[in-house]
Amino acid sequence: MSDQVESLEVEGSGASRRDQFLIAMYKEMWGNINRHILVVWQSIGLLAGTFTLFALVGNNAISLDFATTIIVLTTAWVFAHLLDANHWYGRNLAIIVNIERQFLTAPDLRLIHPYFKEHRAHSVLDHLAIQAYLSIGVWMTVMVYHFWHRVLPGIGLPWSTFDPARASPYATSAISFVLLFRFWKKLQKRHSEFIKNAPGLPVTPES
């Protein structure tokens, strides 16, 4: 992108500079799409790791409690990265809007696209939301499996038979939820502060 910006500076001003900007922006948008498609491999890695752990459980190499706890931690890790990636996307999208306002005018709302008129509300990108649903699905599946095989049989038995290891996935889930919620609130605050401190040029209405 730096090379593209330098080319814009060299091209001078007027229509040619505007054309160069639009071409560079077009290429950058496609590059952004490609980068988001590549993130799918993170989810595939998560699923592969899940199957590997349960294979070890089947071979009695590790306990179901330990495997479930590791999967909970992995799911929380993926979710944290999804939140951070979504914040990065929203922040850079806001910067792109501010840059576009330096070049595009009110007529371009119809000629090019209407998205630079105002900053869009900070929301979850569909591509990342799909991966978030997958992570939640994996978490729910392993938790239900663990509850069915490790917790349900022990309900009604004396407390002397209680095994603390059985509670580790649920304690880890609770801690992860609190930390992820605090992380999400911090990212929301950062985005709001960015929009407040860098609102960009207003779009001049058509005369």
C-alpha cells in the first residue's frame, strides 16, 4: 500500500491523481477480501486439533477432563483473535472512509458507492461471525459431551466421590467468558474513541 501511496504523490493532482487513488483503493479492497478468506484456515486448524485430542482420549493417553479444558482454552483463544480481527477491520474501514472523503465528493455517493457518507456502526463482519459460530458450536459440543459422560453419572452420588478435575472445563469456560467480555468492552471503547477523535471531513451536500 505504501508503494501505491507514493505513486499517488508522484502522479500530481487533478483527474489522474483521482484515478490512481480509485485504482489503488480497488486493489486494496480485493487484497482485504483475500486476507479474510485465508483466515478460514484458523477454523480448520481448530477442528483438526479437536479431533486429535479426542483421538488421544480414545487411546487413554489423556483424560476427557484435560482434553475438554484444552479445547475450551483453544476456543477462547480463537474467539479473542476473532474479536481483535473484527476490531482491526472496523478501525481500518473507518480510516478508509476518512481517506475516501479526501478525494470523493457528494455526487460520488451515487457514482461510486454510498458508504463513505458516514461511518457505519461497529458490527461483526459476516465472515468472522461464521467462524465465531463454528467456535461456539465446537465449545457447546464438547461441553455437552463432557457433561453427559463425566458429570451426569455423578449427580446424586455422595460428595466424597467428587472429582475436581470434572469441574475444570466449566471453571475455565466461566473465566474465559469474563476475560473475553472485558476484552470486547475494551475494543468497543477504543473504536468509539477513534471515531470521536477522527471523524473525518464532512461530505459536502450536492448543490
